[in-house]
Amino acid sequence: MNSDEDLYGILGVEPDASEDEITTAYHRLVRRYHPDHNPDPAATGRFQAVQRAYEVLRDRGQRTEYDRRVVVSETSPPGPRFHIGLDLGVLGVSVRLGMPRRPPGVRKR
């Protein structure tokens, strides 16, 4: 799976769609793009994308992980980031300091 794929967009559902809505959209698209029913060569690729999207979104664990990755990538600024992490698990404390780097194209004065 390509990390840039919008799995919800492939199935044509909203990110807050229920499991039933995802399954209904999947079945509708499978009927439309299945190679046995659609001779268009592009339909095979579309069918495979629908299969991949459904495999992730039907499983709660995989869907949660996908949602987490998408939210992080959408809210993170572009470019590399600098973080210092300190885990004091023995004390039950976790400290994380971060300082984003200058955005690309911004020069130091």
C-alpha cells in the first residue's frame, strides 16, 4: 500500500464512515470494476486499489493505524523535524521536547 493513497477516497466514503457504509461501498465498487465484468484495462488497477483499501479499512486495528498515520502526516509541517525524547519510564514520566526546523526556503538572517 502506498502511504499517499487516500483509502477513504478510493472507496468513496468519509473518514467517519461506519463499517456497514465501508462494506456497502466496497461491494458496489467490486461489481463495477471486477475484471470479469469490466473489460477496460484500467478497471483491473482500480479493482486492486479497492481491494487494498477495503483490506485496511475493514480491520479496526489497521484502520486505526492508518488514521493515525494520515492525521500525523496532515498535521506535521513539511520538512525534517528535530526532537529530543527522554523516557523516564521507571518514574512514570515521559518528557518530549521538540523544536521544528525552519521551513524549506526560509534562510537564516
